[in-house]
Amino acid sequence: MVKLEGGAWLAPTVEFVTTRSVPVCGHIGLQPQSVNALGGYRVQGKTALSAQQLIDDAKAMEDAGAFAVVLEVVPREIAKMITESISIPTIGIGAGVHCDIQVLVLHDMLGLGFGKQARFVRPYANLREVMTDAVSRYADDVRNGTYPSEAESYGLPAETAELLHIDVPARESKGEKS
């Protein structure tokens, strides 16, 4: 499937693609690929005119053959109206509880974001902190020469070392796996 960001103006393209057996998911409201044209990361559909445009856009996506529509960062009341007015599933991201499906970006869910988080983001873990600590400890170990250790590297077999006239220290009786 393809996800196409845009409203009613994009309906002819959605129809063109879907009539050629390519599933399309529409995406209205905040459109990340067009965020600068939308004035930044802002709630969409806050005025009566822009809210009605979102409703019209969702219906146009449905009429053009989209199998679902993403509603991103729109007021929950408008998302509810859209969900009730179309027969295809609505996929909410920052659009309230009334959408048929909920989405949260994995990096946001795992606490891997940087900077200010959107209101709708609920981190379920703080992997950023865990990962930063792990990377710092790894870098320290590399800098101080404790990584990799002999146990974390491969030695040359004694027979090969002998043929190459390389002095290899004796190994433990268990032997080393290659």
C-alpha cells in the first residue's frame, strides 16, 4: 500500500492509483512531509472552515477509493465526526479516542525522541536514557582498552602461528572456539 498525504485536491491521484490495484491510505490533518507549508507542527482543523475541510477531505479520500485515512493532530471532536461520517477506518495519531485505530510512532513510544514531545505522545519506556548509558560505557571501554578483551576476540590457532613464526601465548585447557 501507499500512504498519500493530502486532501480533496489529491482525490484524482488516489483514484488513479486505486483503480490500478494499489491500495491507498489517505493522510489528512497534520501532514509531516508538508509540515512547513502547514505552518509547523500545529493542530489542524481548529476553525469551522478548516474543520469542514478535513471532513470534506476524508470523504473525498473514501470516494476516491482509499481503504483508510490517517487523522493526525486534529481535534478529537472533528476526528469523531469524520469517523462517524465515513465507512473506511480512521487511524488516529493525536486525534483522540474516537478513531477506529490508534497509532503511536515507535520511537516516541520507547522514549527515543529528542526535543519537545507532542501532547499525544505517551512514552512507555525511556530507552533513550538506557541507550545513552550503554553507548557511553562502550565508548569508555574502547578508550581505556578493556574492550574487546581476549575472550571477546579470536586468537590464531597454534599450528598457524607456528607456521608463520608468531609467538602465541598458551591458552586455557578448554581451548578457544573460533
